[in-house]
Amino acid sequence: MTAETLTLPLATDCVGHLEKRLARELEAEAEEWSECASALTLWEDEHLLDSPAEDMLARHQATVERLLQFGKLLSSVVEHPGFPDKKLAAMVSATHQMLQDKRVMWQGVRSVRAAACMRRRQGYGAQGGLPARPFLPVSAGPL
């Protein structure tokens, strides 16, 4: 068999093909991930803006954490110095930052609620001050 009959591509051709396919698929996955993060904003508007239920806050937190984990995976690729698509890298970075901001903001809501609940259980007022004093009627005469 002669070299002319071999149809195997050279290693550089294989790697180039794999890089192009990975870049194409990565772009599609990153865009879909970013769209999920944007859709989460609409869900927040519908379920969390007015007195969110604790179970909704918990669902939201779990969703944000999963999106952030996927974002870390994407970031590990697009932040590589040799990654060619700087526009995609910027989109991944911006989406990841937005998700981190969401986590801080909505966990803050949970923290404030938890602190208020704890203060109420401990007998402190809504503002976190001293426990409310019982009402004692003032007598008309001297003690």
C-alpha cells in the first residue's frame, strides 16, 4: 500500500477540525445558557418580586447555583488565552457576573427574612430593637 492510497488526515487537520467543531458547539451552548439566565429574570419578576415564598427563593437559589456551575465550565474554556472568540468570552463573562449578582441580591432577601424571623422568635421588635415592653396602665394616683 502506498502513501497515496492512505486517506487518513494528518494530526493537524484532525485537531483543526475538532477545534472548529468545539467552537461552533460551544458558541451554541453558551448562547443557550445565557438565554436561560435571561429567562430567569422574567421568572423572578413573576415569582419573587412581591413577597416571595420561601420555597420559590430556594428554587431560585438552586437554579442560580446550577447556572453558575455551568458558567464556570464555559469560562474555563473561553478565558483561555488562545481562545479566539473574544466576543463570546465577553458574553460568557457578563452572563456569569449577572448570575453572581442575582445570587447576592436574592440571597440577601432570604438573609433579611431569616434575620427578621429570628428577631421575632427572640422577642425583638421588627426593627431589631429591644423586646417590646408590656403595656402597663398608669395609675391615677401616687404609688
